[in-house]
Amino acid sequence: MAITQPATDPSAAGRLTCKVRDYYTLTKPEVNLLILMTTSAGYYLGSHGPLGVTTLISTLVLCPTNN
């Protein structure tokens, strides 16, 4: 059996670019942005009185768990 090896090894810059691209794909920033936008809109529509910016930010940053 013959062992096949790639014709060229990717350079360090190529590997870094690939890793950054993979990380970007895994984090799905477009979907996360849409979630933040709809959460902000729902918070605004559900707020009574003046909009509390500090509570909005804590709502967006903190993620409570259902334990």
C-alpha cells in the first residue's frame, strides 16, 4: 500500500485563517445578533415607564438557568 501525503502543507497563516473562519462559523454571530435584537425589542415593548438601560444590558449579558 502506498501512503499518500498532501502535496503541500498549509502554512501557519493558512492554518490560523482556517481556525478563525471555523470559530466564526461556530459562534454564528448573525444569529446571535438577531437574538439580541429581538430580546431588546421585547424588553422595550414590555417595559413600563422609562427604559432602564442598565437592566436591559444585564438582561442581554446575563443568562439565567432553569435549575
